Amino acid sequence: MNLSIRQADISDANVICALGVTTFYEAYFEQDESGDLANYVLENFSPAQIEAELNNTIRHSSSPN
């Protein structure tokens, strides 16, 4: 099996959303109220939020230091 690591881009947003929702839920579902958990996930792992974060990361990583 070949493994490669690369910087995520906008085309990865949906996969990152799914991964974020799944891992956050698995980590906190027993500790948090379901409504609070749902609100957090909807706010922080939406495609629009992930795309905004990726755009911010891409913009900063391409800036000269």
C-alpha cells in the first residue's frame, strides 16, 4: 500500500466535514447534550465553514514569509 500526504484543498471539503462530524461525535456523544452536540457540529463542520478554513489556510501558506 502506498501512502501519500498532501495539503488539503477545496475539493476535500466534504470528506473533511464527514471526518470531523464522525470523530467529534464519537469523542463527545456520551458527554454532551445531543442538542448542543448537533449545534456545534452544524456550526463548525459545515461545508461552508471547512471551505472558509481551507481558503484561509491556502492563502496563508502561499504568502511569503
